[in-house]
Amino acid sequence: MGINIIIYTGLGVVIAVLLFLLIRKNNKSTTIGSGNLQENLRDEKQKSGIILNAIEDGVILIDKTGLIQLFNPGAAKITGWEESEARNLDYKSVIKLANEKGEAYTHQQDPLARIFKESNSTIRDNDAFLISKGGKQLPISISVSPLLDQKKQMTAAVAILRDVTKERLEEKQRSDFISTASHEMRTPVAAIEGYLALALNDKVSTIDSRARSYLEKAHDSTQHLGKLFQDLLTSAKAEDGRLTSHPVVIELGSYLEQLSNDLKFAAEKKGLALEFNLGSSQTIDATSKNSAGLKVLKPFFYIVADPDRMREVITNLFDNAVKYTEQGKITLGLTGDDQVVQIYIKDTGVGIPNEDIPHLFQKFYRVDNSATRTIGGTGLGLYICRKIVEMYQGRIWVESTAKKGSTFFINLPRISTTQAEELKRSEAINTINKPITSLSNSMIQ
């Protein structure tokens, strides 16, 4: 679906820009152009109009004041507005976007509002819903591109709308099948794994070394199959919003320090060093001392997230770093500013080819080279990591050079110490009240 969106978007933008320029030239030609020039422009305009009208996607040209100047038949079909009605209207009256729950997009979420305020590059949203003129909620993908003059100033914007109802339905059917199949197959696989574990137990059965080696291989394969089913189930839940999450306030410094202590054994087992870096500066404090004997303050990096989900993300990235690093070290680091907390995991491994980086967080995608073919994997780990990070309004990406290692970055919204303390008090009150409520209800019954 993503490839088609990009192709249609590019075509729509080119045509809209061409038509916009032709209109401007045609208007000027009445005073300075010759008859032949006017005729040529009319021909080009007619050709562009034919192509534009044939496109099923909606193409909407919006000037810098927010008024709609071009509205093709595809846009009319998707939005329910006639071209004559929509032209010269404020785009906010026609293009009303919402999330899957029907909640209207905020100014910060609206790609059209953002393009005029903060961006000179294309903004895409493949998860939006359009509220049509009749009040119907329609799943769409929307891409908004700026039109810049020679001084790089925005003169207008082109919005491309595409109805993705069919694609979303097909994706939901695939997701439902994967979810059901994974859930049903986990039970027999777990039973097989249990019986194999019993067969390998010296207190339960006696087997020779040759048979043991076969059973161990079967047990390992069964565990891998079980992980595949679990990853399939998790990815299906992440895709349709059923992934459970219990967000609380987390101080990432102490959280990651403890997690690094748990993870270091996996690195040491392969002969790798694990380094944990906290913050980028050292300040005098009364809590800890550096190598020179000076007391240093550890900065507090607070976020709101589910600790178990964050552990899943960090562990997955760390395990990948261990898998693809033969020698050297792995660095788990934490830094940030007033608005953002950044976690990074850096390795000295095989690295990732440039052509694979854009696809790395897609479902089932795995880098295919000699370094990865011998290492097992489901191709779902990084996809699940991305969905979890996005669940907390975060962003995940990678920077890598082949044969020189990779660094995975996670940016998450940071909350202040004051906000963290207030949220902690609220969490404590809710925790205290829960058993009291349950006790009261049982007494009433």
C-alpha cells in the first residue's frame, strides 16, 4: 500500500503544480502573449486537466491564505463536496480530519496546518480519517506538499487524498487471521516444548547422548516457533490498537542503569563489553562521586510509559546488537533536553547497508546478506519496537555504516520533575483507593 501511495502522491503533485503554473501563465498571456502562445498554453492546460480529472485520488490546491483554488473530481468524490462548492472556501470547512476514534485532529496533528506553519517538506499521514460533508468517517492517506517560489517562500500547498477503505479492510482481515492462528497454535507448541523439556530431564527419563542432541535441537526449534507465534500475536495487537499498556512515571536514568545490569551477562557471554552512559554533563551534587572524587549530579529524565513495554523495546534492540556484533562493545546511553529524552544503543557490529535502512522497521523485513542468513529471527522485532515507541508519541530510527556498527535512537517526550511528582501522587492515590473500593463493594454484596 505504501508504494502505491508514494506513486500517486508524486503524480498528483506534479500535475497540480503544472496546472497551477499554467493557470498563472495563461492569465498573464492575455496581455503579453502572442496568439500561438495562448493556444499552446490552452492545449497544455487541457491535457493536464484531462489527466487531473482522470485520477481517482483527490488533488486539492490551497493558497497561502488557506483558500481552495483547485479541487479535482477525485477530491469531490472522497469529500462529498462539489467542486463549485469547495472552490474559494477555507480548507478547514472541507478537509476535516480525525483519528480512528472519531476525535478531531488538533492543530499540531493536522498536516495542512503544519505545512503552513513549520514545514518546507512533504508531510504524510497514512492513519487519518476524513469526515465527509455528509458526516461519514472515511479512512484516507493524505500527503501535503508545499509549492515554493524562487526565494523558497511558500506560495501554496497541494494536498493529495486517497481513499484506503479497501486496503484497511484487507489489512484488518490479515491481522485478524494472524491473531487467531497465532493464538490457536501457541497451545500445541507450548505442549510440545513441555514434553521435550521433560524428555531432557534426567530425573524423568534416561536417554543416550545422541538422542539428547536431537531432542535439544527439537526443543530449540520449538522455542523459536513459540517466539514467532508470540511476535505475530503482539504485532497484530499493535496494529489494531489492542496492545496492552499501563503507563506510569519512569525515571529513565535509574531504570536503564538497572536494566543494563540485567543485560550485561548476555554481552559478556559473547565476549562483548557493555557501557552505560548517562547524560552529557557532570554537575556537583551530594549523591555520587566520579573517578576524580568529585560529587556529581545525575540528571533526572522522566517519561510516562509502561515499564514492561519499554523493557521489551530496549531488550530487543540490545539482543540485536549482541547478535550482529562479533567483537568490541555495546553502549547503552541516555541524554536529552527540556523537551525530549533520547535513548541510544550503539554497537561495533556489521552495520546496516544504506538501502536497507528505510525498510528496517517494516513488518517481516530482514536484511539479507551473508552476515544475517546464519542468524535466526522473525522480522517482527523492530516493527513491534516502532509500534510501542509510537504508542508513547515517540520516534525510533537508526544510523549505520556497513561494517562499522549501528546506533539505534529512541526519542520520547520528557516531563518535568514537578509534573513527575504530581503524576506519582495521583498514581499513589489511585493505588490506595482501588482495594478500598473493592472491599466496600464486597461488603455491600
